[in-house]
Amino acid sequence: MLIFLKSPPLLGHAIEETINIGIKRKCEVILKIWEDGRTNVRGGMIENVDLYRRTLQLDDPFGLHTFQLDDIIDVTATE
């Protein structure tokens, strides 16, 4: 599992920070994603962030889903 560490911002700074919080605390996150020309909201636990492929894997009750980092509009960490 990769965590953004002192690298140039790949996403907005607030989004990167929230992804890091979700990884470190292993808490559920809510992603707002641009998908098929509209905004979708997905919730689950972050399983992996692959900076080389620029993807994030989210585990929810329906399985493991992969999203492109560039498609993420917003991230909210739940406590």
C-alpha cells in the first residue's frame, strides 16, 4: 500500500491528505468520482493506491473496485 509522502501534489492537497487519513486510520471513506459523464458517490475502505498506474482500489460490500486518481473529485473520511 502506497501513501503519498513528500511528493509533488498528484491530486488536490486536501484530497491527498484525506486519502492518507483513510489509509492510516483504516476508516471508511466516501469518494465523489467523475464517471460516465456524471458524478457518482462510492463508499468503502481504501485497499491500495498505485501511484505508477494512478489508481485507487476501494473495498465495499459489493467487492473491490478500481478508480483512476484523476477521476476523483472529492474524498471524505468517516470516523
